[in-house]
Amino acid sequence: MNSSFEHDQPLSCCKTTFGPCLFLFTRSIIRAKCTDSVLWKFTTIVGAFVIIMHTVPIFMHNWVYLTEPRLINQVDENGEQLDVIFFYDAGYFQMCREFRSNETSPAVDASSESFEYNCYWNPFLTGDDLSDISVATLAILQRIGYPSLMHVAGCLVCYLAYALSIAGHFSRNARTLQAAILYICGGLTVAVAVLQFVCIVDDELSPRMKPNAAGEPSKFNFRYGLSFFLSALSFLPVQLCAYFNAYLYFRRYPTPFDKVQVIPGLEEKVYKLRMDQLRGSNTVPNGDQHRRGSLANNTINPYSKLLVVDPPIQEPVSPRGLMDDPRRYLPPPPPRVSFIKPHVIFA
């Protein structure tokens, strides 16, 4: 009976559409074959998410939510001044205060304007005295000036990296690699700003959250908001953008000879490695504690078994006779690229 009833019920919309959509999505990814165009589009989309995750939290005031007790101009039946708990949400440039309920103090009259939801600009910008509004939240706002400047600077650097990524894709030049470098710099700058914000909040609220002398729990509390997590998690897509931009740049030079033209100093290292292979250069054993170029090499026993002696290099004998130049039969050195410029990578 139950089985026939289950077969009669129509399938839900999610079950009927999720399977075909997932199939089409995976098939489009497989057919894309990770070409330069597909990778660049993916990098551009991720870069747009990075810009959003860096820009939106700057103008929001939901970085941290705090609960803070405040004295009000009301007294209880014993004539003692009441203190109630206010809820604060703070950001780089603004904080807001709200009194949500008076369950802890039934005698509180919440009809006053001071109990309404109000927002205040950071006194670091305006110079206003907000000591009657808050203590802990105000102390946080007065100390986050440098983290906010670092966050804005890192966001601007990521803007520039995003523009260079687009320009480098169409012009096929070194701006793609410069975008990868700037993505890393901007992401690290924003990450440092977030870490400074965490240190400031922890430094201001940790002493206040300890129990008092009577053993009563503290009324101070805090938790981080959405803007904080957006800024903290933006470091991961930033690294993806940096990796894919660098990968797309070096993918334009598939052969070692092409890479020699764009990487300064690579030609000399390749030539030196080639000459060492031709000469059969020896390597120092791992157990040898003497470092090359140090004074300890002067104390090596010349009759020690650990001493590596280079065998004499014998020139090959010419098959045409001893009168011919034997250097004619040595393998030619690798070609030297004389038009390499060290600054070509920043052209």
C-alpha cells in the first residue's frame, strides 16, 4: 500500500532539476579542456568575488557584535541606579546601539529615545565624545584606524591587479604576471588588517569578560559578524587568482628556450649546469661536514678517503690524426641568447 502511494507522488522540483543541471555543468567543464580562455574567465570570475569580498565589508558595521552593560538615568525601588545590557554592532567607520528587551530589569522604562536603535560615526573621524554611549565598543573604534587604512590599501591593490589581469590577457604581455604579484600583496595586506582587528577586539574585551571579585559572570560578550568572515576568507580566492595568473603567463612559453627569454638569469644557470654535466663535476658527500668556501676546508687531510679528487680531463684524440684541433670534436655549448633583458618581465 505504501509503495503504490510513493510511486503515485510526483517528484519534487529539486530532484527533477538538480540531476540534469549537474550533468550539464560537469559536461561543460570536461569539454572546456582547461584552455587559456576558460582559465582566464574562471580567474576573472574569482577576481570579481575577491573585489566584492574586500569592498563590501569596508562600508558595513557588522564586523563584531557586542553586549555591554550601561548605567541609565533610572533607579529601582531601592533607589539604586539601574544598569541594563545594550547590544552593539561595530565596523570600521560606524557603530550602532540597540536595547532589545528589558527582561533582566522589569522596572526599566524603554520609551526614552536613548533606548532606540541609533548609529554613530567613528569618533576617530568626527572627534565627537561618545563616552555616554559606550566604553568597550568606543575603545575598539578608536584603535582600528590603522587596520581600516590597511584594508582600504589592500583593496585598491587588488583593484589594480584585477585591471592588469584583464589587460595582460588581451595584450599578451607581462601584466598578467604583475597581476599575480599584486594579488598576493593585496591579499596579504587585507589579511594583516584582519589580524590587527582580531588583536584589538581581544585586547579590549578579554579583561572585561572575566568574572568580578564576587564571582559573578561578566555581562560583556562579543562575536564576529559576516563582514569579518568575508574579509578573513577572501585570502583563499586571492591565492587562486595569483596562481592562475602566474600559470597563464608561463603557459605562453612552453619550451625551455622560450622560458630563458623571459626569466632573468635562467640562461646562465642552464649554461653552467650543462657545462658541469659535460665536465662530470663531482658532488660533496652528504656526510661531509665541511662547507664549501669556508675555512674548514683548509684542515682536510689530503690522504683522507673522503677527499674527492677530480679526474684529469683528457682531451679526445682526433680520429684524423694528432695534428687536428681536438676542440673541434667537443659537443657545442648551448646557444646563448644575447637579447635577454632583465627588465623584460616588468615591460
